[in-house]
Amino acid sequence: MMITANDQQDVKKEKILEAAHHRFLHFGYSKTTMNEIAGDLSMSKALLYYYFPDKSQLYVAVMRKVADGYLKSLTDRINTFADLKEAFIFQIDTQHEFIVTNYNFFDFFRLNEQNLPDAIWEIVTQVHESETHMLVSAIKTEVDRGKIKPVSNPTEIVELLLDALHGVRVKSVSHKKTMFPNKEHLEEIRSKRLLLADIFIKGLMY
């Protein structure tokens, strides 16, 4: 089978994304340079800039790849839950693990919280829609099973809960409305979110 120039370009692009993700993951966006990424790949800086004109565009491409993995983990689980509690625990735990695992990678969000590029917001929106869809499906399944009261507006209810979960803070940072809190607070936030979800689910029961 003949390897086309496009195939070779795709392979090179994939290698760049992997090397950049490795750097961003270990050192964060701010402490990573295009020079270092090119060096890791034994590639000229000019060639790296040919594929990605600047570091922020490279970051967005890596973010899309990282988000695709997260989205797949959600879509694979749609309509597979034993009950509503399992669905909400899965959402909270999967998101928690995703943030903990990629914590340094997300320093871009902390640095640019007030002016994130549109391309990043598109990915964030896609993730939010996928989480919503998974939980709405879980609610509809539980209604069909007769386990919870019929719900006329499941999407609104799930979005309200996701907003509430996102708003959970620890006391020491309650005044800061940051997208990504300090790493040492993540476990406490996860515990509070699980408790909130539990209260919420009980409210939907007969």
C-alpha cells in the first residue's frame, strides 16, 4: 500500500500532538516552549511552525485530542448504568480523574480564564453537552423503569445540577470563582459533589 504525502503529514502531526501533550502535562503550558517540543521530536523549529503557527494553536489541537478521549469515555457508557446513582457517580468521578490526571495541562485555563479562545470554549461546550446527554439518558431510563417520578424537563434539571456541581467550592477558596481550583482541594470538592448528587437523586425518587 502506498503511503501518501497526506498520510506522512498526519503521522507527523500526531507525533507533534503526542510530544506537546507530554510537555504540557509535565511542565504546564506556560513553562513549555516550541523549541523544546521541536527538540523532543528532533525536528526543526521551522517545520513545527509549518504545522502549528504558534503555541496556543498547538495547545488547542492537543486539547481537542485530550477532550476526544474524555468524550469517548462518556459516550461509551450511555444507557449502561444500573441506576441513576451510578450514572452521577460515574460523571463526577470521571471528570475528577480527568482533571487530576491532566492538572498541569490545564494551567492554560488558569492563565487565560478571562479570555479563553473561542476554539477552547467550543471544546468545553461539547464536553458539557456530552455530560448532559449522558445524564439525561440516565434519567429517562430510570423513568421508563418506574424507579423515579416522571420528569417533564430532564435537560433543564441536569443542567441545573451540573451548574450546582460546578459551583461546589472548598471554604478556603469560596471567594474565588476559578474554573480549576488548587490540586489539594480537588478531593474535598469531589466528596461534596457526590453528597450533592445523592441529595439531588433522592429528590427525584418516589
